[in-house]
Amino acid sequence: MTLVFGGAYQGKLDYVMERFGLTDGDVFCCSEEDMSLPQGKRAVNGLDKWLLALVKGGGDVSGMMAEFIEENGRAVVICNDVSCGVVPVDDDMRRWRETVGRAMVELSRASEETIRLFCGIPTKVR
């Protein structure tokens, strides 16, 4: 697995598409409304949105993350880093922010490579 993370609109998807030679059909795009497990594609985009769906829907985040890692062991995973900025007042949004941080720790541990994108510039973290 490869984890690519960074702030919103920093060029993560463009970088992944170019570096790994992917087409639109190779990418699973997560949704804030769909709790189903992303799988079967070479890349997963917007993992933070899937985690928001799980938090809002009361899903078993730790169980689903373990299954996600098992099912997507060779995928490139793209996730927005939501750890900067103001801590949300809303309980669900604060829980989501914490969940994304913990998920990125798990994903980074499971990844062969972890890359941070800032202003379109990749930096290898691991």
C-alpha cells in the first residue's frame, strides 16, 4: 500500500494518476454518504470522506479499517489531512477529525511508502 496525504486541493489525485499511470476507471472515489468498503480498484481517493460516512452512520471504524487495509493492501490510498485548523465544536466532526488522524497512523504503518503533498510537491515521509 502507498498512502498519499495532504491538505485539500494540493494535487494529490493528479500526482497519483501521473505517478502510477492510472485512469479514472482505476480510482474508487469515496463518498460521505456511502459506508460500504472501498475495494477492487488500484487507488482509493477521499478516504476521509468514507471515514466521515462511518462516523455519521455509527459504523465500526476500527473493524472497518482493519478490513480496508486487508482488502486494499496493494492500493494507493489518498486522504485529506484534516488535522490542521480549528478543532470543530460539533461532536461528530471532532470525532471524525480524530478518526482520520488515527486511520492515517494505521495506514502509514501498513504502507510501504507514505507521501505528503504540499503545494503539489511530494515529500516522502516513509
